[in-house]
Amino acid sequence: MKGKQVVVATGNAGKVREIEQALAGLGWQLTALGAVTLPEETGATYEENAALKACAAAVASGLPALADDSGLEVEALDGQPGVYSARFGNRPNDQERNLYLLEKLRGATNRRARFVSVVILAYPDGHLETYRGEMSGQLLEGPRGENGFGYDPLFVPDGETRSLAEMTVEEKRAISHRGRALAALQAAHQHGLPSRQVSVME
Ligand SMILES: O=c1[nH]cnc2c1ncn2[C@@H]1O[C@H](COP(=O)(O)OP(=O)(O)O)[C@@H](O)[C@H]1O
Ligand SMILES: [Mg+2]
């Protein structure tokens, strides 16, 4: 028997890989966005942006839809780029944004940062489930590793020596912001609990 069909409301291939891997145990049929166009991220918070994306996909498809909004908060930059992480410095791609971040932090001794992920499962009737995960660490002075996406090559989680880009998807999932948010979602749905349950993980 096939599990329930859920649309994954993101065009970010790195996120899709992590979401598919993290939720494999639920046996859900995860479906790509197809022709659905995601709205602009006009929210001031991860919660608002994740809800915008998940709701748009749920309404357009008539199916439950899952969206992640996430970002990197750098202490020395007063929490920037945060919700603007995907367009930091108006740079066009991950590699350019990493270089921009390194420029901004040149000579900075405080290299502490954290990742935040808010995952929202939205239903076509407008009901939302919200899950949040965080991961703290340090930013390197140059990129290391080839795996992952985004700022992964610059970020070493607390208690680790490797950057996220030097880890496998499984290793990253066990400690990452998104891994934690998705683990909370998985736990809430594991035993076929009512899908209306809301759980927020700090
Ligand atoms: O796990 C991660 N590793 C590295 N960078 C991340 C991670 N999570 C989020 N980011 C950064 O934050 C941005 C979050 O973007 P957002 O969630 O708005 O939309 P996106 O799905 O279009 O990328 C990513 O593009 C990436 O640069
Ligand atoms: Mg965003």
C-alpha cells in the first residue's frame, strides 16, 4: 500500500535530498512541485515564509505540502543574513554567497553562527503544523568539502572538526537544524498519530 502523498514545496535540490532521506521511514509518497510556482518570500520570519510556500503548494495541488524556510545567523553580523540567506549580498549562487560571507567576516575573531530551519506541513484546508530546529557552530576562513549545499563548506558544527560539506547526508541529518525539525515531524507522524497534531521543537 502506498503512503500518503505529500508535495515537497522547494526547488532547492539540496533540501529535497535531505527531506527525502529524513522522512524515508514514514513511507510517504513525496512528490515534486511540478508546475506549481512558489510565491515570493515576503515574510519577515522563517515561519511566515515557510507557511507562504507550503500553503501555496497545498492549495495549488490539493495535497498536503511540506516547505522548509531556513537561514544562517552570524553573531558578528547581528544575526544576518537570517531570512535573507538565499539572496545574501545579491550574489547569484552558493559559491558567490560564500565568498561574500568570507569578505564580510575578514579579520573577525568571533566566527560563531547558527542555522535555523522551520519546516511547515500545510493542508489544503489551511491547517498548519510547524517544526523548528537549530544548530550552532563556527565559520571557517575558507571553504572545505564538496558535499551538501549553501553555506555547508564554511560551517563546522559545535563538537565536530569537519565542515558540513565534509559529511554525508546521514551524518549531517543527525545534527542539523533541518534534520532536527524533520525528526520532530517524523516523531509526530510515526505511529499514524492524528496528522492534526502540532509540535514545535526549539
Ligand atoms: O543546511 C544548510 N546548509 C547550508 N546552507 C543552508 C542550509 N539551510 C539553509 N541554508 C542557506 O539558507 C538559504 C535558505 O534559503 P530559503 O530557505 O529561503 O530558500 P531556498 O529553498 O530557495 O534555498 C539556502 O539557500 C542556503 O543558502
Ligand atoms: Mg527564505
